[in-house]
Amino acid sequence: MRAHTDYIASSYNTDSAMIQMLSSVSVLLIAVTALGVVGLAAFNVNQRRKQIGTRRALGARRVDILRYFLVESLLIAAIGIVLGIVLAFGMSWWLGVQFNLPQLDWKFVPPVVLGVLIISQLAVLGPARRAMRISPAMATRSV
């Protein structure tokens, strides 16, 4: 004799394992993407050292440099979010028509948008802080 809860637990074992595996892969993909954004932002800062130094020499404050990179990242993330939403709902509609699948629910959009915005801003924060510490004299001397 086994309890009913044992039968339920054993019937959902494969589903639980799949959920754990997909969750782990999702977290790993988000981490790799964030590291990629950090790398691109650091490369962008290094490429713009002279521009940053010139702006600082012309009177830009450190917070202005920080704000510049954060706003740039926000704009890029917003464009990606809009394109992602359009493509996700377009694909959801196409899959619904072709294979009679349910449509994507709107309740998933706000948390994803918020998560992407937070991750993009956190990923750019380190390189942007490094950019705001660039002294005008050193940046304009180096080519």
C-alpha cells in the first residue's frame, strides 16, 4: 500500500527534473549574456577613452559620464525589448495558427521586461563607473 501523495510525486518526477534542468540552463544563459554585455561595455569604454576625456575636459562631471553610458544601455535594451515582444507575440500567433497552441499570456511580459532592464543596467554599471574615473589629462594623451 502506498499513499496517494507517493503516486502523485512519482508521476511528476520527470516533470520536476525537466523544470530544474530548464531553470538551471536559463540562469546560466542569463549569466553568460550579462557577462557578454559587461565585456561589450568595457570594450566600448576603452574605445571611447579619448571622447570621455574630451567631455571631462570640457566640463562634464563624473555623474554625467556615468549617466551617458547607463542611458545608452537603457536605449539599447529598450529597442531589444520592443523587438523581442513583437517577435515573441508574432511567433506565438503563428504557432497558434499552425499547431493550435495557446497564445502567449501578457502576464509574462512585465516581469521579463523588468528583469532585462535590471540585468542590462547592472551589467553596464561596472564599465560605466570605470569610465567616469577616467581623468581628462590621461585620456586625451593616450590615442
